[in-house]
Amino acid sequence: MAILARPWIWSFIGAALVWLATVAFTGGHGGGGMITAALSLAVFMVIVGVGQMFVITLGPGNVDLSLPANIGLASAVAMTVMDGQDSLIALGLAAALACGAAIGAANYFLIWALRIPPIIATLSASFIIQSIDISFGRGLQIKPPPGFAAFTNLQVLGVPVLAILTVLFTVGAGVALNRMIYGRSVLAIGQNIRAAWLAGVKVGRVRFLTYTLCGMLGGLNGALLAGYFRGASVDLGNEYLLASIAVVVIGGTSVAGGKANVPGVWGASLFLVLLLTMLNTFGVSAGVRLLLTGLIIVGVITAAGGQTPASR
């Protein structure tokens, strides 16, 4: 079938199979609740995954490893600014976005000014950010405003409101990627940076905007996670380092750059969340969970037929 030739469809197939296996194990109980919980948690992976997707699409070597530290610091900044008051929610979200944008811009400045690979620049930045976060956010006991906490957990007919809003956001991201000058410039740079430059693409500006966008989404994710889990934490973003990359690759985006897929990020996020749920349901130990998760991710990527520079 033609649809099976699309790499991103395998992430949704994997998610469906994992869900069916878990439901079969539990005797058909809790299937609907599992989907609701998966949607609630997948939202956070999707938000950072979209940002990481744009960065990876810029071409080989482009990746943002500062996202976990970014998320932790932004969560502390957001909760501090909100100060538990509903009237300060908008200001707190703006502060988290600004914090993330500053981190993303600083990442690109390190890459541009020092001429070092993005993986080294963003990893180095993460240590600096984490140090700031520890001194600023360690021991922070500020709870999110009641209205904000309620909003991040709000559901309509069993569907999380955050999931609905994130679907709309990803639709906008898909339009930006495929229809807007910015998105087409990102794809062009990933396909051939020199050809894009010769064609008049402002390569430096586009890369700067992309790293800044990724940082902003990390900051937003930090604020939302703090609301969902009822407080900020230095370690809040730890699981999103490899997860943000995994959902991009499993979702059909080429690590060689120049090819991205927004729907696949959703499928891969649901797959990873449901996979963790399944392994927990089966009573698998933490070590075995990590091993099986890694093996299954490799299997899905292989089934999806990941792109390589030579195959594009």
C-alpha cells in the first residue's frame, strides 16, 4: 500500500500495536483512560519535538542538546513570575518564552562566533544553563496558580485541552514548514546549504531563527510541565533530551537534513508514551525497560527506512 511507504505512518502503527498489546494484557480494561493519559503526556514531547525537528532539518550535525536544562530553568522562571497568582499567568508564560528564546539565541551565537559544531555548543550551553538553574531554582517551592494548574489538566470529553491546542499548533508548524518562506528556507538549507546561499537564502538568519524557535518551545514546555506537575524542578526536562531526538527520527524526519515530517512527531510521541505505559503495566524493571525501549526504537527506525545523505 502507498500509505505504508510513508515513513511517519509506522510511528502511528507502532503506537496502535503497543496500545492493543497493553489492552489485551489488562483484559480490555482502561483502554480509554490509557489513550487520555498518553495524549496528556505526548503533548510535551510534541512541543519540544517540533522545535528539535526544525533544528535537525537544517542538516547534519544540527541538534539542540540544551533542551533539558532550558526546560528546567524556564519552569523556575515561569513559576517565580507567576508567583501563584492567576493574574500573572500571561506574564509568566511570556517570561518562559523569553527565557527559552534567549537560550536558543545564545546557542546559535556560540555556534556562529566560535565556529564549533552545534552538538558541542548546545551541550556546553546546557551545563551553563543547568548551573544557573541550580542556583536560581534549587529548592524553589512556588506552586503554579490554581487556574494554570487546572488548565494544563483540563479535559473535554476525555480529550486534554492541551492536546487539542497542540494539534492546532502542529498544523500551523506544518503550514510554516511547507508553505512559508521561512520553512522552505529551512528545508533548502538542509538539502544543500551552499545551493541555498547561492539562491539568496539568508542562511545565518534562518539558522538563528530556528535555534531561537527551538529554545522558545523548550521554554514554553517548561512552563506547561510546571503547571501539569504542580511545580518547577531542576530535573523537570531530563527525559526530553533523547526523547526529543527520538520522536523526530521515528516520526520520519531525516537526520541528514532537508526533510521533515510534522504528523510523524505526534505518532512517535504517542508511541514512546504508550511503550513506557505498556512496559510499566507488564511490570518490567527499569533496566529492562531502557533496553527494550532502545531496541524497539531501533526497530521502528529500521522499518521506517531512515533517510541517509546518499539516499536523498
